[in-house]
Amino acid sequence: MSTYPALLVNCMDPRLQGTNAEAIAWAAGFQPGSWEQLSYAGPSLWLEDPHESSHADTFQWLLDEVSEKVHQVHTVVLAGHSGCGGFKLKHGLMGPAQEKATIIASLRAAAAELKRQKPGLKVILIFATIHEYQPAGALPAITCERID
């Protein structure tokens, strides 16, 4: 059985997969191969305002039955990002500053909920700014900011 110290919960946005998911995990202090990953449209919404009520149950089952019991995860990394379609679905179009503030508030609310449910679980929050320019076929560069 494999164990991983962390669960990375990031957006399903393809710009945040692969090496960009690794950059997010690295910003939280985790090396490649030391974390598992779940993706959701607006990942903090999974905990504080899911797109559908059943989604919260799915996340809870995955965390309880797989991440904690099977993989012995003890840290959850919640990552939000600029230009998030999940937040556009919930809140409509916003300017960059309002969008970032809304996502960070959601990350904090989700972390509070996780800590309420599982006081022994460590939660790390990351906000990733996606830089839109990229060469053809490459992931865009991102800048990761740890949120306290």
C-alpha cells in the first residue's frame, strides 16, 4: 500500500495539471511523488459551496475512505487560481482583484470547515496566478502564493 503525506485539491483546469500541479505542491512544501491529487471546478467550493450538494459527500468519502485510511494523508493542500471557471459559474465575471479576494475568502472558509471536521488535519492554502502567455503546446507559467 502506498502512503502519501499530502492530498492536493486543485482545479480541474488543464492549465493546472502536470508540472503546474507539481509547482503548487512544491509551494506547499511537497516533492513530486509525495502527494495525491483531486480536481474540482473551484476546488474550495467542494467544501464551502459545492456546485451540487452530492459533490460534498463525494469529497468527504474520498478524503475519509481513500486519502486518510488507505494513503494515510495528514495534510490537505487547497489551491485556487486566477481565471477560475468554477468561480465564474458561481459568481459571474469579476475583475482580477475581486476574483482573487473571492477565491481567497473561499479557500479560508473551506480550510475552516476542514479543520472543524478534522481537527488533526493540516491545511495549506495556495493561490496560483496563471500567466496567460505560453508557447504552443506548453502549460502557462504560474506564480504560487501561500495564503496564511
